[in-house]
Amino acid sequence: MAAIEPLWTPQSLADATGGTLIGDGAPAIGGVSIDTRTLQPGDVFFAIRGENSDGHAYVAKAAQAGAALSVVERGRVGEMPAGAALLAVDDVLGALEAAGRAARARTAARVIAVTGSVGKTTTKEALLHALGADGPTHASAASYNNHWGVPLSLARMPRGCAYGVFELGMNHAGEITPLSRMVRPHVAVITTVEPVHIAQFPDVEAIADAKAEIFDGVEPGGAAVLNRDNPHFERLAAAARAADIETVIGFGETAGAQARLLSHALQPQGSTAIADILGETVSFKVGLPGRHIIQNMLAVLAAARLAGADLALAALALAELGPPPGRGVRTPLAVKGGQALLIDESYNANPASMRAALAVLAGTPVDGRGRRIAVLGDMLELGPQGEAMHREAALATAGVDLVFCAGPLMQALWQALPENRRGGWAPDAAALLPMVAERLRGDDVMMVKGSNGSRMGPLARALIARFGAGADALGLDAGP
């Protein structure tokens, strides 16, 4: 049996980064870490200096945890613990970027990059499933899509992968170009363009232009996969062609889409669909509910086909797709009067994802006297239009029985609701928690959603901690 090739050796990492090895490190490196809390024995630790912490302060902890090597700034070597195995570099983040570029250069994998205002992480996870059915596939962990997350994900890519999938994010113009040039995708996917981070842009067209930066790194002969149903399709397609991308594929229901939805059936725990993917009729199931999920699966199947994967295997694998944390995870709650269901959509929020989540909630069946309950926190970074966008979002709650809101912006939505659907408003998520806990009853289905800064994630976790399955429902304290 052939020996497994290490992810890196100290020397190969030194060659990639231009660093100097100091001390005796492990002969092989099995992983890459920037956080000692998750570091595994045999990992290399990059001591990145961030806004809130300096990784150099954790080199001793990394060594104690079994790090093979720590990457540090040359000028800080004297501060490091005696005997620690080090790789001294001019700039640690720059070294991580260099390692990422080296990992990309040494692989023969077909690479797909994903961006978009909504649905990036779910689409990336779906591609991991779809491509993984055809061959070894590496993908970004969690939502590692920024200036440190992308090079970290690249540096973790094993040499022998058949496919690589990377998520690229931004909240300002100019952020995606360097990430795309680092990833050098063969296929670039833009899920959609919506007024997300609009506070940082003059208009939605400028957001589309920022997303189009993904084309800057596409390999010669590569392809772009774009949402044909989005009003910015033609703008994005023109940008792709301007970047010398000849293959531009549209996905959606619009006539002319090369990845076109022919029919679908929505179900509470998932959906089924029939689509024409680049001339081939495909039937598939997806293990997540929602019309928006089916839409993005068209992009997944088109990208998989363009990357050379077996389309039948890719379609079959989508049935096993589950929700990433904070993006639709369902948890039963033992409450007074029986069992309720929590749908945790708390990872983030914007007008488009809010509409989609509320549509899923409205389509979720309830038993007996159960109610559909939305617990909503502020959607942030919407600029001067924020209050109006929250007010307009009240229209999307039409299929919901009761709405609770937290935050100053959500007060506009709450006031726009009919009196009989107002559950309660509070200035923040912590103050809203006891109101929600008191009103929950058996057979209710509750969805929690808001931007990360609105702190709806902790609210969802607090509800799970209090009412988690197996709790004594009749003895629960509904107070804070």
C-alpha cells in the first residue's frame, strides 16, 4: 500500500513562502491552522496578526497542541518559546497567501469558484456533494471566503484532488479580484445579485460589477455560470465576455437558460425537480426545502458538468445535501403542550434571503393548533434604504401566523404587520428571548433569522438549550 503523501513538508512550505526554517519540526505537515482552538497535531500554525488578536501570542500553545511548525514574522523570532519549530517569514498573512498560490499551482484539479449576494455557502456545499460523488473533492470550510479564508482553504487542498470548490465573498468593490486570481477557477458561478451590503455601494449595479470581479481570475477556456432569471444577467454576461470568457451559461426558468428548470415539486424537507442541463434532461432530489434551493442546484449541476464530472452521479448526490449551521437546521423543542420545531436560519440575512426563508416557513406544515412563527432580527448594511426595506419585507410574512421582531430596523416591519400577527418587538435579541419562550406551544414551527450583528444566532441557541429534545416540557422556566 502506497504511503499517503503529506499535505506539506517543512521544506516545501519554506520553498513556497520564501521563509527560513528554525529548529527541528515534524517531517510532515498534515493540516493548516490559524486558530489554536481547532489546531490538530501535525498542523502548521500561521501566527496571523489580526485586528483583535496576534497569533504570535499563541505559538507556545500551538506547540503544546502538537503543531508541526509555526509560521512567524522574522522580527518576532526572539519572542518565541525556546525550542519551538519555526518558519520565519517577512509577513505571515503574505506567507499564507503564497502557500495558497503554491497549492493551487501544484494541483491538476478542476476548480470552481462561487460568489453571489445570497446562497454562496449552500451552493459551495452542494458542489462538494455533487463533485465528491465523482472524485476526491476539496472545498472551503464553513464560510471561509475572505482575504484570509481563501488562501487558508487553498493551502489546505491536497495535491491529488480531482476537484476544488472555493467560496469568494466581499462587502466592498475590489475584494474579489485578488481572491479570484489566487483561486484561478475553471468555472465561476454567481448565484444572484441583490441589494446586500448596499450601504457600501452607490446602487445594485455596482454590486453586480463587484461580483463580476470573479471573472478576473478565470483560467483560459473557462466558463461562467450566471442566474438567467436575475435582472443583472446581461450586465454580468457582458463582463464575462469582456474578460475573454466565451462559455457563459445561464440557469433558471427563463427561456434561453442552458440550465433550465422544467418542473419541480416543493416538499417540507426537500424538493424534487426535472431540469435540462446543457441539453441533457436530469431528474433530481435535493435534501433542502425551498424554491431558491432548486434554483441554485441548476447552477451546481451546470458547473459540475462544465468541470467534467458525471452529471448523473452529481444529481444523485444532491439528495444527501443537508443545511450548513444557521442555514435551515431543524431542531425539535420540548415545549408546554408538546413538541415544537425550530428552523435556524440565523447565520445572516438580507431582503432576498429573508423572503426565501419566510417562504420556506410558510410552506412548512403544522399539526393541530400549531402556528408558523417568525422571529426576526435586523437586516444590516442596507444603508439609507434599510427602514423601507424592512417595511417592505412585511409583505413576505403573509403565510406566517405570528411575528416577533428584534432591533430598531425591524420595528418598521413589526409596525407594518396586521395587529393579529404581531407577536412582540424588543430592542435586541436578548430582550426578545423571554417573549418568544413564553409564547411557544406544542406543534408550533418557528423560524429564526437576522443578520449576524443582530445576535439571532445566540437567541436560537438559547432556545435549543432551554427547550432541547428530552427536556421536561411542563416544568420549563420561560424566563430569561
